[in-house]
Amino acid sequence: MAADKIIADWKKGSFKPVYWLEGEEDYDIDVVTNYAEHHILPESEAGFNLTILYGRDTDWATVMNACRRYPMFAERQVVVLKEAQQMKDIEKLEAYVEQPLSSTVFVVAYKGKKVDGRSKLAKVLKEKGVMLTTKKMYDNQLPDWTMNLIKGKGFDISQKALHLLVDHIGNDLSRIDNEVSKLLINIGQRKQITEDDIENYVGVSKEFNVFELQAALGRKDMAKAMTIIQYFGNNPKAAPIQMVLPAIYNFFSKVYMIFGVSSGDERAIATAIGVNPFFMKDYMAAARAYQSQGVEKVLLLLHRYNLRSIGIDDAGTEDASLLKEMVVKMMM
């Protein structure tokens, strides 16, 4: 079951005894857990009927005893087990899941992995519990996810501002959510987030960032690329090389995919390679500037310099120097 469906049911007063939240993506698990902790029970009931436990500090017997208590002066109690993946003998909770107390809402946050599907616990959970299994979001899904997040809060964002935000933060949904919340507080009565807002409140330069570096590389604009890299060198926290290289690799990987698309229509190509049509001009420019063999060379260089950036076959060259050297070879 999806996170929004679980919360929608709770808002309608529909509760199941056991909710098992697992998987690679923490964000949805945190959203559901936070709602269970702060919104299922009114404040007047939470003092007696809300129990928060942590896997590292508890055991299965303590958890089961908490779940088997009856609520005090209320219809239900809530028991939240956080960081459940760190609890020893968690499979022993199978006995409680088999016969849960209907007046207890038991929420388990099992982050980073999934319960062993062959275990008795997994079989009982599928039969008696509500399960949420999360997957890490692909990078190409981040812009749409972020746009939907912002629109769901009643705001909008320009396409370039959106990509500045996503490219800067990367695949960290919780941090994206936090930065969006900060932006909405700072822009006041306006409903549109701009590039200036990203620069002022997130700390991403609208001129010197990975997004602009990709565009410069795609056009083979050596001067612009070197200026941006020099800015990175002077501001190491703005764009660490470990963030820059994967972003450029992703860009040129999509450029390479263009050569395998039979259609000449930009919108069709955008759909095929998973790119917003608004930015196709940058990808098409790179395809024309480098051609197929040139893009293959770029991808090989990116792999080689990624290894050097982590110390393989390199004696400690500064990040900015590595990037400059790589860019010169890319454009030769």
C-alpha cells in the first residue's frame, strides 16, 4: 500500500492493527511514521497512549508488551517502532502480528532493507498486516516528483529553478522536501519559485553550477566551462567532484541514447531518453557537437577521471585541476 493511501485511511478514521514500512527509500517511511507519531492521537490522549521505541534499544518482548496494553481513556493506542532493522530477534514479533490487539495501531519502520520473504514473519505480515515497500527513486524521476511536491503545496517553480534544485541536492527526497519548505517560507506571498530563490535560499549559484557546466560542455564552450570549474575550485562545497562527475556522466549517457532513437522529433526523442522537452536543446546541441564517437570518448574519460578522483592512478591532483584536464581532453 502507498504512503499517501495509508495516511488517507488514517485521516478517515480507518485503522489496521499492524503497519510494516520497509525498503530502500526512507522518505515515505518517515512521512508515515511522523504522521503516526504526531497526528493519529489528539494531544490530550498521546501522553498516555503513544509509545515510541527504537530497535537498537529495545527487544521483542518489550515491544509485544507495549502492543498488548489497552489504551487509557481512549479508543486506541499507537506504538511506533523506529529503526526496527537494528532490533535483534525481530522475527519473534510474528506471534503478535498473528494475533494483534485491535485497539493498538502498531507501526514498524524497517529501513534500508526488506523482511526475508521466506520467513514466517513475512508470510504473516502479508496476511494480517499492511505493508509499504519503498524503492529508491531513479534520478530521472526526481524533477517530476519535486514538481508534484511543490504543486501539492499550492506553489509552482520554473523549469530551470527546478533542475537547479534537483541537480544540487541529488537523490535525497527528505532534503529536497526540507529545502522546498524553506523556500516556501522565504518567498512570502509569491506562488512561483524562481532561479533567484534557489540562489538566495538554497545556496546554488544560478550561473556557476553543474547544470550550467553540462550546457557549456554540450556546446563545447571551453571558456565558459573553465570559468565554472574555477568557481568550483574556489568554492569546494558548491559542487564537489563526486557530485559533478556523475551528473555529467548522466547527461552524456542520455546524449548517447539519442543516436539510437529513429525519430527526428525532439519531443519523441525526449520521451525516449527520459528528458524534459524543455531542456532538449542542450542534449541535441551536444549530440551535434560530439557525434556518436565523440560521446563514447567522453564517457570513457568520465570513467577514467572518476577513478582518479578517488585516488586510483592519481597522486592527489586537486579536483579543479582534474576537471580542467578532463574537459580539455573531451573537447580535443
